[in-house]
Amino acid sequence: MSASHETTHCPFDFSTALEFDPSLTHQMGDSTPTRIRLEYGDADAWLVTSFDGVKQVVTDQRFSRAGIIGEDYPRMTPEPIVSPESVNVMDPPVSTRVRKLASQAFTQPQVDGLRHRIVALADRVLDDMEKQGPPADLVAHLSETLPRHTILDLLGIERAEWPRMQESVQRLLILGPGGKEAAAQAKTELTDYFAGLVAKRRVDPGEDLISMMAAARDGEEQLDDRELAVMTLTLTLSGQDTATCQISDIAYLLLTRPQLMDYARKHPERLTDVLHEMLRYIPFRKGVGIPRVALEDVELDGVKIRKGDYVHVSYLTANRDPNRYPDPHTIDFSRPNRPHMTFGWGGHRCIAVPLAMAELEIAVGRLLERFPSLKLAVPAEEVRWDDETIRRFPLSLPVAW
């Protein structure tokens, strides 16, 4: 049955502000999975766009992420971003064990205990912005700096190492074909660096996330050194670049839609709900992420997916599914709070959500509190957007107050 479906070539390179990718809108028009071809990889893939369809794929163990390792799977980047040992490409029960252990460092009580450190880091970067005076670039001062400082501070990494880490992380996220060797080398360097750090923390634990994950136990089970090093790399990557994009994208929406800014200022007690509705709405990335492979024939929304077929899901289209979110292309702060897929779903939902939300609440909350007259210092159409990586975010946000 796969053969009779027409394949659409999808570069997924749309990067106009925070508008929704028209090619994804087109794919959403189909209620059944469609066939797509990405820039890299030696096979086509199915694309599942509906909320319920995505939910089925990501919770059904007949679809495997581990099965893509070593394969030239359909993807958007020349070098696979994900490390073969990452929890992102494990299946249950292996992933369940690693997630259960690592997530002990990110429980709500653990994160609440770290909030004061994030507030101090946020106030420090906002002090710097205030000292410099307007116009200032909100991306450079807050969005890029706070997530980087937060994850490196919470991992207990020496400040002197921060610039080197940043440079390696950047090399890992480039889209173009020229970046392949540099990305592979950066991944090796970072993993080796973290392996050394893990060994140190085993002997001399501190008040940091690596020490917390190293101390995690589930009966006899604990994370080994290699698992800890890879998990630290995963956190460093996702902890920085997703938070940077989200802070920038949320700030852009607030700065360019006065009614949103007005609501957020007047209802600080509803900040968490306000952030969740914006996270649902924002197309935070281009296209699709890591696919799964079917371990057997599976019937899905009237389509037969064959054993060995690749399946991609779109969290972006799931977040805009009108069957779940009436009038999905509107930001509506009075919308009943229904969990969205921006942090993933099921067995691969981000384990650090409590930390991510704390960071967003503090970044946006402190920004609005400290700069009551904040406004964009250039016309919205002059804001420049990233078109080199898989992310969607403004490269700079000049603001005045």
C-alpha cells in the first residue's frame, strides 16, 4: 500500500517570523498519514500530523526509535544530531530505566530548590542589560545568556569552561552540508569532557545536576558513567537551545501583539497558563525531529504502514489540531488548559519540563516586572530570523524601555 501514496518532497526550510510553515498546513489537510521525502537519508517516511495520530505513534511500542541507529534514516541535517547512546533513541524498557533515574534530578521539589539560583542568574543578566541602557538586544542579554548560564551553573561547570562549551554546542546544531565533520568532532569532544566530569563527581559530589543524577537509585539500579555523560550532553544541548528559542519567541509575540503583553502584565498569577498557550502556538522548530521505524505492519488512520517503514510525527501540527484546540491558529489565554506537545509526549517527553518551565517563568516574569515599559526598538518586519538551523527564533530583538 505504501507504493500507491504520492511522495511530497519537504525541505521544511520555512523561516518567516513565527508564521506556520505552509507545507505543514498542506500536510494537515490530509486526515491520514502522508509520504514525505526529506533532504537527507536514503528512504521516504510517513508523516503523521493529527494529535491522536501522533499520540498513537509515540506511545505504541511497535514503532521504535532504537531501530533507526546505524541507518541512513530520513532527517533534516547532514549529520544525525542525536547521539546513538542518547535516551532520545532508546525504547522501553531500556529508556524507562534511564528516564526514571535521570528524572529524579528534575522533580518539582528538586527544581523548586534550584529556583533561587535561576532567579539570581536572571537578575544578573537583566542588571547588565539595564546598565547598558536602551536600545539593547534581548536575545544576546537574556534569551541566549540565561539558559546557557542556567544549565552550566546547574551542572556545576566552572565558569572558565563556559565559552568553550558554547562553541562546541554551536558546531553541533548547523544544518548545511559543510558542518558534518565539525559536528561529529564537537559531539566527541563534549562527550569526552562530560565523561571526565562525571568521574570527578562520583568521587566528590556537589550541589549540581550531575551529582543528583549520579546519586539516583531505583532499587539496585543506577546510571553508569557513560549513561551519565551522554545524558549530560543531551541536557546541555536541549537545555540551552530550546530554552533560548522559546524565550525569544515568547518575547517576540509579547512585543509585537500589545493585547498579549497587556494581558500578561495584568495577570501575573496566570503566567504559567499564558506561557503554555504560547508554547502550544509557537512553531518552535522547522519540520520534524527523530523518526521511528515500524517493527511490524501497523494500521494507522486507514493507512497500512509496513514493517521497516520510517514514521515521522509533527508536534507542531498536533499542537494546531482543530479537533483538540478549537480555533487553533489563535492565541487564546482563556482556552481550557489541555496539555500540548511542545515538550514531546509519552516515553520521550522531555524529563526536564519542571526545569524548563521554571526558567521560562523566571525569564519572562522578571523581564515584565523589571521593564514595565518594554517595547521593540525596530519595526517587527526588520527583526531577522534564523535560517541556518532546525530552530525557529529571532537572531536579535532590539528593545527599549
